[in-house]
Amino acid sequence: MIERIREEARQRFSELGYPTTHDEEWRFTSVAPIVRTAFTSALPITTFRKQPGAEITRLSEAPVEQYLARYASYKDNPFVALNTANFEDGLFVHIPKGAVIEEPIELIMSSAANGHPTVTHPRVLIVAEPGSQATIIERYVGQGGTYFTNPVTELVAGDNAVIDHYKLQTEGDRAFHVATLQVALGRDTNFRSHNISLGGALVRNDVNAVLSQGSECTLNGLYLVDGEQHIDNHTAIDHAQPHAASHELYKGILEGKSRAVFNGKIFVRKDAQKTDAKQTNKNLVLSEDAVINTKPELQILADDVRCTHGATIGQLDPEGLFYLQSRGIGREDARNLLIYAFARDIVDRIQVAALRDQLEKLLLEKLHGNRN
């Protein structure tokens, strides 16, 4: 079955090819640097920490036919097609029915250039059975030179499941990272996503969720870009059934000559009455040379809904800066405090204390590094 899917995905990628800026979904993000680089295929170094009650195995060792490639479509996304055609193996995380996993399940995907450009295609399948509860952390790390990480994660959560998902991306300075997270929620399921992007030269994150009746979906995101980094976040929440709620908050901090993109879509289908959806994108632009392109979208086909969206682009508050300096705080430290306060809203939503502490440290290190 997997070989048939691989061949279909390979054929589909040959038809689609890499996207260009003429494609609306890629209007502000050019993947030309990826296209013109000759990569050598490599295997990601994947490690994980087992937790009591959770089952973590290799995809090749698990009966995954009913789930694998059924949710993240390779029909219209060329990078999903590229992953599906080329992934060597991957991880299958299974949360049994009714299981409550107390400790976070942590997956670490590490890539490196190894003296020449390499490409890896990490694949993760997460299935949370009805009534289960778990926290899952995906970390993407790397070092040295030019390399390309092209991960796909499919997450299927059954009825009444409660799932927290964290993705922390700290790739190398010259790395390319194009990722897809595809989520399918059952009835009355509660799902929270926290997507943190700090590294990489060219980054694209696609987060897509399909909601069932009564389900609740929260998408949080934070991206910090400087130098000549480019980070693109595309989200899509599909309210496929009634009485579902979604809450989305993405925040960006831009410095140097960096570029960032936020494109958030909310679909409310015709029968999805009593939908409650809110989407917000806020950006702090700290340099005249930094550029943010933000585009929140609503497509509503039902009539009994409550949906809002908004985007803001601002700079540091001069009055706040003056106030801190008047209290004896140096200008650079005052700037960093205000920047961190802007990010804190996302940081405080992280429920895993160790991860929250690490993110605080990474943010402060990056802010101080940019001032040196």
C-alpha cells in the first residue's frame, strides 16, 4: 500500500512541480533557493522519549494503512507530495482509547549538511483514540551549512480527546524548512497547537485543521525573524460541522532585512451553524527594511455564526520606551523588555514548564544577540 502511495505522490509531484510566486498560495514566498540547490538525500536523525501508556513505533512496523497519507493531501501540495514520495520511514504515535498520558511525548528531528547540501523528509503520524489526553512536542533542530527539512505530520484525534501539540523550530542559519501539519478532529475534541519558529533562512509552515461538531481548536504561533530570514505561516481552519469553535493568535517580531508572511483562512461550511471563530495576527516591526505581508481571510457559507479576524502591524511604543529609560533602564535593555513583553502572550500559553523556560531563554538570547 505504501509503495502505491509513494508512486502516486511521485507522479503528482512531477505534474505539480515546485510552486512559484505566480501561485496565489506562494505569492510572497519564493522557493527558488531550494529549487536551484542540488541536494543529496539523507535520513533525519529521529529520537523520542517513550512515555507510559503511549505507543511509539516506526511507521514501517505499525498497521497505519487506514491513516497514512489519508489526511495530508499530496494531490495539491507539492511539498507534501515530495515528502510522501521520498520519506524512508517515520514515527507512529498511538494514544490508546481513554489513556491519559501525564508526561509530554517528545519527538526530536535533527538534520545537518554533512559537508554538502542534504534533504530529509521526516514523517510523523499521531493517532489519539477517543477520550485520550496527551501532550506532544515536535522539535526540529539542525546545524552546519545548507540543508532542507521537509516534514509532514498527520494528527488524528478521536471524539472527546484532548491534545496539546507543540512545534519548536530552531534550524540552522542557512537551512530551508517547509512543513505541513494536518489535523483532523473528532466530535467534542479539544486541540491546541503552538507553533514557534526561530531558525532557518527560508521557512514555510502550513497548519491545517478540520473540525467536527462541538470540537474546539486553538492555533497559537510565534515567529522571530532577523537578518535576511524569511518565515511564512499559512493556516487553514475548516469548520466542517456545527457548534465548533476556533481561536487563533499568531505574533511576529521582525528585525533587519527580514521578511515574514501570515495567511490565515477560516472556512465555515453551509451546515456549520453556531460556529464561533476568532483570528488575530499581530506584528512588531523593528526595522525600516523588514517587511510583513499579512492576509487574514474568512469564507462563510453559514448564516448563524460569530466570526472575527484582524491584523496589526506596529512598532515599539515610544512612551513605554521612555518610561523604562526614565526608571534607569538602558535603551537596549528597555527595547528588549518591550519586545519580550510582546512575545510573552504566546510564551505564557505554553503549558509545559520546561519548554516554556527554554523558549524564554532562546528568545532572550536571540534578542541580546541582535543587539550586539
